Amino acid sequence: MQPDSAAAKTLSALVVALETDKPFALGGLYLLNYDDFGLALELMAEWRLDRYYASKGRLLDLSAQVEEMPAAADDESKMAERSGKAA
């Protein structure tokens, strides 16, 4: 595939749209030959998998932060009780 071909431009626009959440005209995929269309499907599948892992990572990070919050509040309560202050 030549970098200045219509297929390369379509696939490039697809990648940009996926990464920036901008609209993409799906009709351009219809104009691709079978192999290039398969490549477009692979790009979308990989993009979806990457988004899944990114969101899973954010969820795990948020969960860890939430899990630490009660422990910190309990520690403060215990320290306040020991020093004779109410929490």
C-alpha cells in the first residue's frame, strides 16, 4: 500500500478518529479492498482491546484509592481516641 493511496488515507483517518474520539465516515471502509478492510477491522479490534485494558487499569487504581480511604480514616480515629480527642 502506497502512503498516498486512498486506502492509506482512509486507514490513517480511522486511526486518528479512534484515538481522538472524532467522527469517522464508515462509508470509506466500503471502498477498501478485502485485505485493507481486514486491516481496518484489526485496527478497531486492537483499539478496543487497548481501551479495555486502559479502563481496567483506571478502575483498579480507583479501587485501590477507595480501599485506602477507610483505612486512613480508621487510623485517624484511633489516634484521636488515644490522645483523648473525639474524631
